[in-house]
Amino acid sequence: MPAPAPEPAPEPAPAPEPTPDPVDTPTCTLIGNVVEIGISKTRYPAVLRHMRAAIARGWPRVLRINRVGADARRDRAVKVLPTRRGFDRDEWPMAFARRTWRADVAYVPSSQNRGAGSSIGLKLRRYCDGQRFRVIGY
């Protein structure tokens, strides 16, 4: 008597969906509205003066976060002014908020520039690239 035909192999079970790794899940927020980021008028007057002057010269008031390549944009933009002891070369728009190296660059006291930059950076940390924002003095 002939041997029975072999049964076809069972189809493999579908692989389970991987559990999302917390590192891979988005940890930033992107909202449709322009986010207002406030910095102190009394702590950072030179930074706010530079911002207002740059806007008056035609630079944008509302910015968009664009972190990738910010270091290279900053390095190229600040080359227009030599370093000066006690001062930083402040940029408007900030390197992480523009697509080109071009910016309005001015001297501001180092402590103000670094303090304002830290404050703005901390307040924008939770937002994704692409988020629109504007800086206001309070």
C-alpha cells in the first residue's frame, strides 16, 4: 500500500508586534499654534534689544525649530564679527531656528546671551523640530 502523502507544514504564526521601546517613542510635542517663549526683560535687556532691532531690520518674528545642523550654521554666522572679551556674538534668528547660516549678529554681554539661550532652550526642549515659536520679554 502506498504511503500517505505528507501533510503540508503548518504556516508559521505571525510574529508578535514588538513592544515600543521608550527610546523610540516620540518624546516631543508639535502643536499648531505659535508657542510664546518668555524671557526676563530685566535679566536679558541686551538680548531683547538685539532681537527687536533684528526684527525691525526684516528678520522674522515667528521662528521654527530646526535643530539639525545648528552648530554649523552658528559657526558660520558668527564669523562676521571677531570675538570680544566679555561679549558673545548673539544671533537672530538663533542657529536652531533657521535653515541658513545667515543671521543678524551683534555683541551682547556673555552672561545675558548664555542665560537667555539657556532659558529659551529649556522652554523649547519639549517641542519637536518644526514647532513655530516667538520670543517675548516679560
